[in-house]
Amino acid sequence: MMDILSQLDFTFFLLASIGTLIGIIFGAIPGMTATMAVAVCLPLTYALGLEHGLSLLLGLYVGGISGGMVPAVLLNIPGTPSSITTTFDGYPMAQKGEGERALRVCVVASLVGGLVSAAVLFLFAPLLAEFSIKFSYVEKFLIILLALTVIASMSNNMLVGIFSGAIGVWLSLIGTYSLSDGGNGNTRLMFDFMEPYLFEGFSLLPVLIGIFGISTILLEAESGVKSSLTGQKIKIGKEGGFSLSIFKGRLTNLVRSSFIGTFVGMLPGVGGSAASVLAYTQEKNLSRDSSEMGKGAPQGLIASESANNALTGGALIPLLSLGIPGDSTTAVLIGAFTLQGIQVGPLFIPENTDTWYIMMVALVAANIVMFLLMFYAIKYIARVVLVPKYLLYPLIVMMCVVGAYAINYGIMFDVWTLMIFGVLGYLVQKVGLEVAPLIIGFILGSSAEVYFVKSLESFGTLSIFFTKSPIAVVLWGLIAASVIFSIVMGLKSRTRRQLEMSQ
């Protein structure tokens, strides 16, 4: 480990700091997210190399998740979906003139959540990877099936989630059915005139940038990008100054929420909003003074932000040990590894030990930089919520187009792919489909097909998916549990709506 640290230069830590700062800015501007920050900056990593590229991207990830607290506290607008519960107590505190105090509570909680999740990642990802190396094609297929099922079950509507995931899988299969994958070498799922362009299918990186960059801007443009906040003055107040004594008696909440965030992050496609809502609900159920929550209680901020930031390390666990992205941002991170010719999965950590340690250093460094920037410069960072979007978005579109064109050495069809998936991402959200299942289905779909075909080639019967090993039986049990959970939750929400309508 010391040898690895000695190899890291000033540029490595500078990029982690720059990435964290840019991520904070993206997170603090409502409508822009950590995923968007990582997607837009992804093409830059090719020129930087793997270590420096990962340093920048992990900084963007941590900063983007943390930055959402700023508008949540000051404007009652969650900067990212995961900071929605931060508005419950943060905005009431800001209205009392305690905005600075609220933000600093959030920053300390975010630091603890980020470091706890990094520790869990460091301890458990190698163990999970070592265990999953023993998986055959059957278990690998069932793992992907479980991931897609969990994503669907955590969607607002399970059938919509399944349909969105199926669209993603279908899109991933467009192209040549390779002989090495058990296919016939012919193109499929396209018209003849499309063959010259889609011989190898859609390129992953333009798809990711289009879905998370262009579609977000189209949705924002529809609602009008001229900010109504431009003429306002941000007042963060100084009443009730910050002190670490705020955390006295609340360490249980801090640690519990951090572990909740880490655990939820490990579930593919669930997202930070579920983590923060679950942690906030737990604190409300267990807190002695829960009646104050929602009126400006620090314990609400501690629960929300520690769980929110703990998502970062948790979401990296399935990515690095199983090759399955934990959330939409880690799905984009797969693109960074693809650019460098590295495949994430069970063999990633044992075969890339240096890169693994460097990622851990970058993740810890990004959390520390986030804390220093936001704790000591919060008055200045708070002003980014007033940056006019009509100035920002043209720059972002330009970066997306240039990045998509350059990423595969100047292929114009990649720009068209960017635009096609930008419009597709916009339409998917307008008709009520889910983006997370779609994009993760796109990433995992081709692998699922390969594992399914190879399983049948090896064993020749569908029953092998149920009888191959005890692990297969356990995975089917988890798949069934996620489906049952979704059905039960759907029935409960329907009953609740009927009761509300009848009253």
C-alpha cells in the first residue's frame, strides 16, 4: 500500500480536488446531477490515463452527491434526487436564520457517511469478488437476472420497470451476433441500410452521455431554463453557530444511517433517494424527539446526508466485485474502464490490485476535499445555485458533442448515437418509463445473453438454471423475494390511494 501511495503525484490529488469542486457545482444547481457530471466529463479521462481519470471521476461522484444539499437547505429544492429528505429539516433551519449551521451539519454527516462506505468497500468488495470467481455461467446469468429484478421491483411500478429494462436489453443486442458468443456471425435487429453503422451495435459511451446529459437538458429546456432565482440573494444566516456538540447523543443515528446508505448502495439501481428516505424514516421511528423532525431538527439532516453520501462506496461494491453497477453513476463509470480496456467483475481486484488501491485513495481524498471545500467555503459555494442555466447548458451540449465525437477517434455516427439516445431518454421519461432499468439493462443485456447461451451449450437443458448448485437455489429465492416485495408494496400503495380517494 505504501508503494502505491509513493507513486501518486500532485496531479492525482489536484484532479480529485478539481473533480470534487466541479461535482459540487453540478450537484448544487437544481436539475443537474452527479451522473450528469460524470457523463459529461467522461471523454476527458481517455487523455488522462486510468489512475488520473478515476481520480477525477470519483471526485465528480462524491462532489455531485454532496452538492445537492445546498439548494435543498437554502431553496427547498433538492439539488439531486437523494437530497429530497434534506429539505425536510434543512429549509426550516434556513428560514430561522440557521442556514450555515444546517449546511455544516450536512457536510460533517456527509464526510462520515462517505468514509464509512469507503471502509466497507475496502473490506468486503475483495471478499465478494473472491467468492464470485467460483461462479459458473449459470450463477453469473442468475446474478444479472437478480440485478434486473431488484431494479424493476424498486421502480415506481414493477411492470414499468421490467418493460424499461427489457427495452435496454433489446437495444444492447442490436449488432452482430458474434460467433464467439455462440451466435451465427450475422447482424440482427436492424434494417439493411443500418448495417454499416450498427455492425458492432451502439457504442456504450455516447449512449451514456446522451441518456444522462442531453436528455436532462431537453427536460430542463422544456420547463424553461431562464432561472427565476437570478435576482435573489442567498442568505445563509449565522444564528445558532455550528458546534460538534450537535452530534452528541446522535452518533448512533450517524453510524446507522451511514450503514443504511452503504447497504442500499449495494442494491443495483435502487438509488440515493431510497437510501436517504429509509435512513430518515428509521431515525423518525427510533428518535426520542421525533416530533421535531420536519421542523428544523439536526438529526434529520444527519440521517439524510450520511446515508446519501454512504451510497458512493456501497454502489461501487457490486460494480467492482460482480461487474454490476449499483446506480446510474456507477453505470457511467463502467465507461471509464471500457475506455482503458479494463473489464470490471470478479477478476478486476485480483488482476488490478494497484488500480484498486488507487481507487480507494481517490475515494477517501475526494471525501476529505469535499469536507474542506464545503465546510470552510460554504458561503461562496452557496452562490452557484444562482448561475443562469441558459449560460451553462449550451456549454454542456458542446462538451457532450465533442466528447462523443472524439471518444472513438472521430466517428460521426457516435454523435448521432448521442442525439438519438438523448431524445430517447427524454421520451422515456415523458411517457413514464424508468431510465435506471433501461440503462442497466443496456449494460448487462449482452452479458446476460452470453451467459445464458454458454450455460445451455455446457449443460444442454433449462433445468440446470435451477439445479446447478445451492447458490443457484439461493439466487432464485432472492429473485422471488424481490418480486413478492414489489407486489406487496404495490398493493399497499394502491390500497392507500383508494383510502385517500374515499375520504
